[in-house]
Amino acid sequence: MTNRRSFLTGAGAGITALGASLVSRAGAASLPEAPTHTSSATAAPLAPTGGRPYNPVVTLNGWTLPWRMKDGVKEFHLVAEPVVREFAPGMQVNLWGYNGQSPGPTIEVVEGDRVRIFVTNKLPEHTSVHWHGQLLPCGMDGVTGLTQPGIQPGKTFVYEFVARHAGTFMYHPHADEMQQMAMGMMGFWVTHPKNPRQHAVDRDYVMLLSSYDIEPGSYTPRTNTMLDFNLWTINSRVFPGLDPMVARLGDKVRIRVGNLTMTNHPIHLHGHRFEVAGTDGGWVPKSARWPEVTTDVAVGQMRAIEFVADAPGDWAFHCHKSHHTMNAMGHDVPTLIGVDHRGVAEKINKLVPGYMVMGDKGGSMGDMKMPLPANTLPMMSGDGPFGNLEMGGMFTVLKVREGLKRGDYSDPGWYRHPHGTVAREWTGDGAEALPPAPRAPDARPAPAPAGQAMDARKPGANDMTGHEHH
Ligand SMILES: [Cu+2]
């Protein structure tokens, strides 16, 4: 829902271009209006409304901040404020963000633009904004105490600099960072090249990684957590709350990822090979790129990966740390694989109604349907075309389809696989005889030949190396 505190005319998920009359009216005021956006749907790319042309990006489950031109300067207005963000249907979280949302809106400018950003603080404590990766005058760098005093509640500060080089950047506070970033204060920044054909791609997705520690059933992150986060988000959303990334077969696709969590994330794409084409330091020369299917995005880093979407299908895109593709859970659950607790649950159930045993068959928790406290999400959920999609957290799907319209980002539904191209249960014999399945050599010591039991093997010692349970 787009709030009319803004000068933008919100149409559903999209942000439409500013009417010229609205711009000139806003231009008359000294402080630009601060558009706000509270929908968690992916907004359509915001085409440039003036200045040099560029190919706008798409912020997954987010939006781009409109601006106004004043005397040749692009003016933006960010409002730091408490927000409510839906992580996925069924879970609302109290965060801090910008202009109605966490992450804040993406800022898009062109190399060489002079940019003026007004920052109003509606938080209960001081803040500042650091423009991560920008080459700018030191006093515009946004480090509280070092380059400026904190912006006190109710105050507005102005930052102004020239966006000197094209690339992938982010913004975040440099004031009480541990609290403010743990509460979701961050946003994406893209500086487009002066020549829109340079580094041009057909689809350009942007996302920030952040993490939260939210006790199931509660609404506000615990901000003093150092490492033990339980919700791993892309643009403050978790699967199945994340939209798919859509591409037309043959499109050149860029995905820009920034990491503002406290650990690294090996980002993995199925079915394609990509290259890291850019970092927060700039573009990687073509001769220095190598093919990858996973790239690690370390803390405080940004990576822009590029590939040709040449394989139709629904391809998983996710962090490769398996705990990061799960939603909130208790991490102190013991491993129960191989433990035979037949009958145990029934006995405990007599004492503790609702008790259930986790994971004795390997523990596909995605299939467990247990009652959840209010305002939390199953660890792994999501309905796929073949059943339960056992994923949460930093997971979404790249949907590559033939014949999509340029600029069409709507979800094309699940992939229709050509006949005979889907893994299936083997039921046949004869023509499709099952090949032998050789076993790894037995590492256990060979049993002594009969009648020569000379070595002092304790009875049952052999069992210790096996996995039998009695
Ligand atoms: Cu991760």
C-alpha cells in the first residue's frame, strides 16, 4: 500500500512516474517530500524521470526512491523511522528502516550526477547515513563522531556529493550500528554508467542480505545477538515470502547482492554459470573474471553477478549455508538420526500433550506440521509443484521462460517440464534393468578364521563400529 504522504501515485505494487505538475509543486518547497511505501511486493522498475537515461534496477520485494531535480541536483529525501515489515505471510516484524520499509528504498543515480540527500530522523535515538563504497568528501561519509555529529531525533541533515563512479553500493547508519543494523536499517544504491549501453543487461536485480534474532511468537528482534540469528533474509523477507526473479530465455541477467549480516553467505545459482562482474570497488575487468556457480559474499561486501539465462526452468537461488535457508528454530535440538524412539512419543504425550519427536528418520522437518506460536514461520515451507518445498530464509527461484515480454516481471507460474525430463521413481525391469550398486570396501577388521580366535576381541566390540541399535 502506498501512502499518500508522498508525491508518488502508487498503483498496486508499482511506483509510477511523477507528474510534471507534482514535481514543480514539490520543487517549490525547500525540503523534498519523502515518498513512502509499505507494500512488500516487488515494485516495477522506476524509469528515469529526467537527467541522463539509464536502465533501472528491480529491488526484489522492494522499491526505488523517486527524486526531484533542483538546479541540476538530484534531490532525495530519506526518513529514518520505525516500520513494520512482513517477512512472509504470517509474520510481521517491528523494524527500523527508511520511508516506510526495511530495507530502505533503492537509490539510483548516474555517474557524474550531483546528488543531495536529505535525511530526517524519526527514530528515538541519533543516527547517520554512511554511503558505503562512494568516493566522496570525507565530511559526507556519515560516521557519527568522526565526520559529523549524530542526527538527533526530529532533525534533518543534508548530504551532498557527486556520484563519481558507476557501480553497486549501499547505505546504512554509522551510529549505534549494532542496534540500528540489527533492526534493519540499510538500503541499496546503484550508480549507473553515463553510457547506458555500457554494462547493459536485460534484467538487473538488487538485494541486501540481513539477519535477525526473533523469538518465535515475538515481534521485535533481539539486537544484542552477536552470531546466533534465526532469520536470514533477502531484503528483509524470507522464503516463501520472496518473489521469484523472472528472466526471458536468452536475457542477460545481473544480480547484485550486498551483505550486511555478521557472517558470510555463499550465494549459489542452479542451472547456470555466472561471473562476478562487479564489487563495491567497481567493475571487474573482463580478463579477470572466471566462471562460478557459487560466490561468497563476505560481511560488508557487494557482488554483482552476471549470466545469460540460457536454461528454461525454475532454478533455485540461495545461500549455500543450509541453516540460512531455514526459518526460526531452536538450534539446541539434538541429532536423533538412528535413534529408535518408537513408543517414546506416545509415552511423553501422556505427560506433555502435543509433544512430537523430531528427526529419527533424518528429520525432514519440512514435512512436520506442528502448531506454531502466533507470528512465526515454519522452519522450512513453501508449496512447490512437486509438494513441500523444504526451504526458508535466503532462498528464492529464478524462473527462466521463453517468449516473455521485455520488462515483464510477473510470476509466470511453475515450469512445465518437457516430457521425459523429470526425475522419476524407477518401477521397471527388463529393458531398464537396475545396475549393480557396489558398496564401499568394509573398513572393519576381517573376522579371525574359525578355530583361530587368538586375538582378544571383546564380545560385541565389532558392533561398536557399526550403526546397529539394540
Ligand atoms: Cu548464508
